[in-house]
Amino acid sequence: MTTDPLLKVTNLTKTYTGSPSMVARLLGRKPVHVRAVSDVSFSVGRGEILGLIGESGCGKSTLGRAILRLHEPSSGRVEFGDADVTALSPPEMKAMRRRMQIIFQDPYASLNPRRTVGDIVGLPLQLHGLENGREDMREKVAMMLDKVGLKAGQIDRYPHQFSGGQRQRIGIARALISNPEFIVCDEPVSALDVSIQAQIIQLLLELKREFQLTYLFISHDISVIGYLSDRVAVMYLGEIVEMGPVESVLATPRHPYTQSLMSAVPEVDGTGKGQRVRLKGDLPSPLDPPSGCKFHTRCPLAIDICRQRKPVTETVGKGHSAACHRLAERLSLLEGAAQ
Amino acid sequence: MSVIETNATVAAESLFRRNMAAFMENRLAFGSAIVVVLFVFMAIFAPWIAPNDPYNTNLFFRLQPPVWMDGGEWAYPLGADALGRCILSRIIYGARVSIFIGAAVILVATTVGILAGLAAGYLRGWVDVVISRLVDILLGFPYLIFAIGLMAMMGPGLGNIILALAYKEWVIPCRVVRGETLVTRELEYVEAARALGASSKHIMLREILPNILSPVIVVATIRMAHVIILEASLSFLGLGVQPPTASWGAMVADGRAFILESWWVSTFPGVAILLLVLAINVASQGLRDAFDPRFTE
């Protein structure tokens, strides 16, 4: 499926600079740099769902927003179709926004409380001149509402009159009404009840089929990612540590971080076969990332070289790659722990 | 379709109605609001309410006391000033000046403050630096002295008073709007609008502004009381509206010379200032409690 990449990200880096206060600057303190996303490269094929997984604060949402230039990337390239998104002028970028959209995590914060559903969902049509007057806009919005499972009669209501799941449907309608090709789904179900999660995931899959969409699906929930992705990328402290087809990565994870994530998924079959690989400590501060392999502070397999040199990304299977010094020599961490 | 539309209107109004209900339950604030409305009516219908022509001088009635004192009569209920003009009529006409200037200054200042605050808070960067420094500098000047200086430069007159007061007044709504904008711009619905390709103008005016309007309206009403006092102060100092136009501040000043023997000349316009300003303050605090949930415990 990677033969026809729709989105190609090359060496994307996003650095935030916290400028110190005037007093601190006078005392000679230097501005702090945080590398939220560091040298990330990947591509997403047309019609594919790439799952992006990682714990809170690893930079996965920043990556999604940097691709859409909601947060301007510090360096690197984002190519979409045959356009270089990172080099587009403001009017070109505005036109491009019609083709790439985002669905947000929090359905309460992502809808303007003072605007009606009709205004919210109709906004993309207005902005890109896709409507012929108000009546035409309302008709198109009503059709879109119907597609996402809301009633056309709810068009004049305000966001606070809907439940979380319904609000997320409004957010989806807004993202899809301009007929985009690519959607960044930024944890679209994380804030919802489990029963509602399933409905929204089904809706996203149906819409993908109907509108031939491509998703970058960001989540911290392995079961969700495993259910709907074609390929998975695992992120740790702003870097992709492992990437490959979903069956391959989830069944035979090669990076110790992915293995620890997999072992943290609770199982209900009661066989107790899953051995827990517990990580020591918290995610290190991205203000002061560890040297060498960024995972070494928490890795059960870390040796000297991990502290000194950054591992290169190696191919470990068909379309499956991982970045770890100990890929070649070690047994699976899970098997090792079982002995 | 009609059923749906009715539903929507009901829902849209429900929040406003709930706030209004909370406001009316606060009896002191509601009573004050009625007082303010009465003053406004008085200003609008002054020619029909006033018992006498406020500009008609009659030296036979010079410094005539109010009706309940010896020598008072119903023709001049609150007495007459040094030129024999009816004090009650002048107070009624003076409400026009106070309320008109208060409203005009707040209107100009709030409009400018909203635009500047939105630009500073949303665009950040050098726009924010320039506007915020300007605000800091203006805040450094004592308000009245600043206004006196401007009036001395521009000369007296209704338009000049409004300008002189609005020159500095806009920093108050500006700071409120900037602070609210800084918070609101980080919300996901603003990011969503950016992701859809909305312009900065659209985001500032259509996405952010409607959501920060309640605190701005509350601040505007509170500040209106201050502006009325400032106008009275300028008129008291002779830098405001020029005689013979009736202005409460100027009336207080006129009576200074006779304060011991004819206290009513200064006192009644002073009471009018006190009543209106107090009523606006109490009503606006009630508004704040009802409309801005952050201030309610």
C-alpha cells in the first residue's frame, strides 16, 4: 500500500523555544529549547490508516499538528500529493487546508459554544466558497449531519445541547464537509465512554470507505490502534522507535518500548500468559532528554552503548523497522522475562 | 421546520434568561438598575419633565431655597441658583450631559479596546509588544491630570471631552479583552477554525469575540460610573461643557461661593451624581454576579 504515498514526512522536527523572563535573561539564563518532535520520517499511503501510538507527552499530537502546520514545523518537509506543504504560501496553504483536516480529542473544547451546529459545520463551506448562498449551505450541512448519524433537524442547536458522542459527530462532520483526502484523528475517541467509542470508530471506518479517506490515527490505546490501523508507528520522546504493519508490530514487537506497551494491555482471558514488562520511572523531561538512545533510562535491556550512541533504524521484517542497539543479539524481552 | 426553529430559539435564550432571572433575584441590584433606567428616562424626556426652562435666569428668585424651607415655593422645588435658574430643571437637563458623555466615552473606548485587545492577544508578537507597552504607559499617567492636560490642549467642548476621556479609558477594556483572548486562543475550537483555513480576522471577530463579550460588558458598565465622575470633575474645574449648558459638575462648582448660606445650590447636583454613580455601580456588580460565573462562589 505504500506504493502510492499520499503523505510523506521527512525529518520533521518541532522545537519549542521558551524565552526566559527579562530578569532571567539579564542573569544570563539562556532560552530553553524543547524538541517535541525530533527528526521524524514516515509516509502514509492513499487509503491507509496509520496508527500513531505513544504515552502522553511523547509528541504525537504535536506531530499531527505540525503536519497540518497548525504548529509551524521547525525543520523537515511534509509532502502531500505532489505539493510541499511546508513551502506553501499562506493563500496556497488555505486552499490546501480543504484537503487535509483534523478531528480533535475533546468534543467539548473543539466546538465554539456560541455558534450553532449549522454555522460550525458550514464554516468550511463558507471559507472555501463551496456554497451558493445560505439555503444551499444549510442543505449541504443537513446532508452531512445525516451522514454522521445526526438529525438534519438539529442544525440550529448549540453544542451544549448534545452529548459527548454527538458532539464528536459534529466535529467529524465539520472535518469532512469540505471533502478532504486526509484526516488527522487526534485521539478522537479518548474522551468518550467505551460504548460510544465503538460507535465513533465504526463511523470513522464507514466514512473512510465512503469518502476514500486516509487517516493518521493518533491514540494511546493499543486496542483501538490494533483494531483499525493498517500500519502502526510507535513514538517515544518525540521519535518513532518502531514502525510496521499492524499484525507484525503488535504480534512480534521488536523494540523494548513497544514490548512494554504490549504487555501493559490488560487481558480478560485469564490465562495469565502475558508477562508484564514494567518500566522504571516516568517519561524523562523533554527539556533535558537522555543521551544516546532516549529510552535507555527506562529500558530493562540497556547497556553502555545505549547511553552513548543513538541507535539507527533497522529493517526487522517486511515493512517493519525499529531503532534499538540490541535488536540483533537479544531474545524477545517477553520470553526472556518468562524464564 | 417551525417546531425545530422554536426549539432552537428557546435553547439559545435559555442561558440569557437564566442569567436574567439570577439578576432579578438580586433585589438591590435590580432596584439600582431601575434607578439607572429612571435617570435615562429623565435625560431623554427632560423637556417634558422639567418644571422650568433651565436656562431662564430670573434674578428675583436668586438663591431661592427649596420648597420645604422658609421662602421656598413650588415653582422652584429644589430652589434656584445665583442667577435664579431652577435647580431641579438644571439637574434634569444635566443628566443628559452626564449620561450622554458616559455612554459615548464607553462606546468609543470599548470598541477601540476590543479591537486592540483582540489584536494584542491573538496576533501576539510585535503587535502585542506595541499595544501592551502603550497600555502600560497610559496607565502610568494619573487619569484626571491626563484628561485636564488634553482638555487644556484641545479646548473645551462636548466632542473634546469624549476624546479626552476615551484616550485613556480604552486601556481598561483592552486589558480585559487581551487577557481573555490569550486564554481563548488556545482552545481547540480556535485551532479547528485555523485548521479549516479561517483568517485571523474571522477567528478574532467570529470565534473569540462572542465568547469573551460578557466580562467586557460587565467592565463597561462598571467603568461608565467612573467616566461620569470624571466628566463631573472636568466640568467642576471649568474644563468640561461650557456654560450655560447644565452639567452637574459645573453646578457644584457654581454653588461653592454660597455653600454656607445657600447649600442647596451645590448639594442637589452632588446628590444626583452620587445617586446615579452608586446605582450604576450596584447594578453592574449585580450584572457581574449574574453573567460572569467566575465571580459567583
